[in-house]
Amino acid sequence: MIGSAGLGVHDAFDRVAFIHQLALEIGRRQVIVAAVAILTAVRVSHPPRVPHPLVREVAEGLLAPWCDTIQLNVAQAIAVHPGALQQVPHRDQDMWRVEPGAMEYLVNVIWPLTPFEADNGATLVWPHSHGRHATSHDPDTPPCAAVMAPGSALLFLGSTLHGAGPNRSDAVRRGVVVGYALGWLKPYENQWLAYPPAVARTFTPELAALVGYRQHRPNLGNYEGQCPSILFGGDVDAAIGPVDALRPDQEEMVAAFVAGQRPGG
Ligand SMILES: O=C(O)CCC(=O)C(=O)O
Ligand SMILES: [Fe+2]
């Protein structure tokens, strides 16, 4: 989506108007765009859905320049209790040792289960802190609170400075964090342990693929050299042979190398 409009991820997130247009194009739903770049709260659904078609399309569009397929990085419920202090501002991509600004690794989605208010722990997001700005120098601009209600979701890049706000109210603020990462990264939560084959086989093929039951070319995340979704078929024959899952350029390179060794090749 972003690519088709000729904009890089960072340019796109710098341009609220573009995000608005993007959401209108793919959302066909009411879209609330905050008056600052990077923070976009989208009317989606309640209860949260993994994957939500609109959210998935946005995450895939943003991460497509760097991977074939995306994966679930985490699905986690977070409660901010009355009296809780502000969370340390952080960038979620810092869980990996990355070079800030070179690329994006993660799109995070926060789904409120209770209203997020300025005084009850709504996530704080620092505008213009993402992408090439994600250096050790943190912005002097104040954060903005993602005030939203169940039915909306907050989307932000893994390079964006953010954190849960302090809860000065007398009620618990509850939300669910769902992260989508590049398909070849080590995810925050070990998806195969969280969703072993006996559980994942009850998922839709789309969800099973998102939690790791598919390979990322070339051959990443295979089981005995095959797509791990073969584990959904019951007893797997120990003698199954490996089947390569290569990118087209790798297929071509291997085919040419093999042909070159044949007599007359
Ligand atoms: O719950 C929130 O508002 C943010 C939580 C968060 O950023 C985190 O746990 O990494
Ligand atoms: Fe975070």
C-alpha cells in the first residue's frame, strides 16, 4: 500500500494526510487521525481481533520492503493499576540490536479494553521520534496521550518512543498489545511454545501461518526441511525429505550452478 504510493515508511508516517488517505483506501471505516504525525488511532472492532484485516494490511504494507511475510511478535494483555507510575519511555525495536533509521522491524497495535484517558494511563507517544529520529537523542517535544475507547486501536512503529502513562484515576486501565514483526526475526514471545501444533491446528490457516507455521524464504522456520504446517496432518513420517523454499533468485542461481556441472552444461 505504502509502496504503491511511492512513499517510504518514514515519509508515510511523517505525513498524517497520507495515513488518512491510506486508512480511507483500505479501511472503509471511520478513521480518527491525531493532529500529530505517527500516532494514528483507527476505528476497528471490539473485541480485538488477531489478525484484523485492516490492521494486518497496514502492518504488511509497512514491513513489506524487508520481508516476504510478517509474523506475530507478541499478544499480551496489560493492566495499569491505579497509582501506577509512568512506564519508562522506550522503543520496542530496542529488543533487537538494530541500527536506528535503517529499516523498520515491528508494527505494534494497542487495543483498549477499557477507555484510555489522559489521566488513567493512556499510552504516551512521542511524535516524530521514529525512523531516522530513533537515535539516542530523545525528542524535547511533549508526548501525546492516545485517548481512545474500545473499538479503536493505536498503531505505531517499533521505532516510535512510547510508554504507558501514569494512572492517577481509581480504575484499572486495561489493554491488549499485539505486535507484528518481520517474518525472519526472532519474535519476542516464542510462538511455537505459546501455540504448539495441537493448539495451532485449531487456528485458521492465516492465524497458524502468522504464529510460525509457515516458512520464510529461504527455508527459515522449517520442520525437518518442510513447512511446519505438515505437523497439522497427524503423525509425520520420520523419513520425509526436505523440500526447499527458496526465493526466485536463489532457485535460478542453484539451477544454473547445477546445470553448469552436467556434461555439455
Ligand atoms: O500498555 C501500554 O500503554 C504500553 C505498554 C508498552 O509499551 C510495552 O509494554 O512495551
Ligand atoms: Fe512498548
